[in-house]
Amino acid sequence: MPLPPVLSSIVGWLRAGYPEGVPERDYVPLFALLASQLTDDQVFSIVDELVGGSDPITARTIREAAEATANGPLADADVARVRARLAAGGWPLARPEG
């Protein structure tokens, strides 16, 4: 089933901000930022879109990172780094701080 337009736009922003793909170290802060703006179902719809076509190990890593966002605080530097990448990709909800 195709993603709703708003989620498709978010996937587009993610791909623009991370044209070479999201590095593993950015998964948890990325999904935490998404979770602060979206419902769990919306975040996991985006996860499913991102893992489509990935090798099974990468897909599992992405899913585990999305689930880990509720497991504790994140480093401010990690969140700021991901926020800046998303802003560079045009995401209006992730303006860089400072």
C-alpha cells in the first residue's frame, strides 16, 4: 500500500538529507525526532519504506533503532547532527539549532 502524501514527503526529505543513506549512528536520533512529530504507526510506516530493498541485516538494524528510541535519553549532539541533516534536506520541522 502506498504511503500517504505527508509520509511520502518525509521519506523524500530523509533521502534528500541522506542521499547516501542514513548512517547507522543516526538511526536512533532520527527515529526519536520522527517520533516527536509523528505517531508510532506513522514512524513504522516510514521504517518499512526505508527498509524496502535493504539486506536483512540492515533492515533489522533499522527496525531495532526505531524501537530503541523509547529506551533512554539521547545525546544533544546526536539530535543536533540529525536535525541539521534533515534541515539541509529541506525538512521544515528540523531547523538546525544555534
